[in-house]
Amino acid sequence: MRTDYVHGYTPAETRRLTDQAQTLAELLHGGIAYPPGARVLEAGCGVGAQTIQLVTRHPGIDLVAIDISEASLAQAKERVGPEARVEWRCADLEELQGEQFDHIFVCFVLEHLRHPTAALIGLRQLLRPGGTITVIEGDHQSAFYHPRSAAAQAVIECLVDLQAEAGGDSLIGRRVQPLLTAAGYDDIHTEPRTVYADETLPHLVDGFTRKTFIAMVESVREQALADGLLTPAEWAAGIRDLERTAEPGGTFHYTFFRGVGRT
């Protein structure tokens, strides 16, 4: 389940992931209930932004958190703290064969994989009969905003194109249900989880529009300019117009998709 992480492993990206997890905690995790004693796998835990939510919302679970980056795991351990009941592993899916879990949680991981269906098949083999997998992904073409701007759309498309070039799919949210079906899961339920921000919702304007979405787009600036996708002036104009959506009179909308399947 190796990835080409288009956003990079930088302090700015760590801050963005943390802001995103805190701002969207209820949106992403609301309604999930893992009972005490359940063995849960978080596949692709990264810097632990979602791990904090898992250990906080589901006390008493036996959580195994894996990632392929030692550096990310070190940050995750520090962020979550030694008192949390988490088994940390630097591992890929192939290294878990033969193990069994009651539930698997996968958030913002499939979008970076070249073969997401194969990854989901591998994860299904780790689930006990009746176990569940929860998959959460976004879709960058679900971003619409006011004021409309061709320049802003151009910088968003840079991120979409660069992620595709790296072998991922930033539009994968719309594919969550078909992917789970193709991987052989049963009893699949997928639902949109929508974020809407305007000046009456300042915590979402700051935590999502500015610190999550715009920060995510800005993370690919250097690569976009190096590849000649936009000129520096075009990039600056696009970011400036995106920032206007976070100002008074601006609005921003984005949709995540959460799918749950069973074995």
C-alpha cells in the first residue's frame, strides 16, 4: 500500500492535517462506534491526526496504527502520547497477513494509491467475519465557492493533475462505493459528508477553507511552477481568489464521502 504523497512530508503539511482533523472531527467520525475490546486497525495513520480521534472517541479499543513512514509514526507517537493504548507499526499491508481485526479505519489514504482496489482486497483479508471497514475520502471537484473564479479553479486543477501524475486520484470520493463493491465487501453504505463555510461559521472558514483546503492547494505550488502548469503570477492570482472565499461575503463548499462495508 505504498503511496506517492503529493502534499509532501513538511511541518506545514503536519499542521494542515492536524487542523483538518480537529475541524472535521464530528463530520468524519460522528456515528462510528467501536466497542471496548474491539481490535481496530488504522491503515495509513500518518502523523496521527485521526488516531487522536479514534482513541478519544472509542476508549478501550485495541488499536493498531500502521504507516510506511518512520518519520510520520514518530510524530504520531508524540502527538497521541504514551498513555494511549496504541500499537504503532511501520508496516505495509503485506506485513499484516494472517492477523485479524474487528474493524478497519482508512481515512485520506486511497486517494494516494495507484491500486486502491487491491489495497481494499488486502484489507478485507484482515477482517474477521462480520467485521467492518470505514473508508473516508474527498473529491476536489466537489469544491465550489463564491466568488467564482477561473484563476482559483486553475490552481485547484494543478493539485488534481499533480496527484494523478503521482498515481493517485483526488476525485476518488465519488468512487468509494464502487471500490468497496469491487473489493468484495457486503452491506455497503456510503454517504456524503458536506462542509459549508461562510462568515457566520468562522471556525469552519478558518479551520477548513483557510487551514485545510487552501493550505492543501498551496502545498503543491513549487511542483506546479516547476512543471510549468501555471506562471507565478497565475498561481498568485488563483490563491488570492481562493482566499476571497474566506473573506466576508465569500462561501465555500466541499464534500467528503464515507463508506462502510462488511465481510
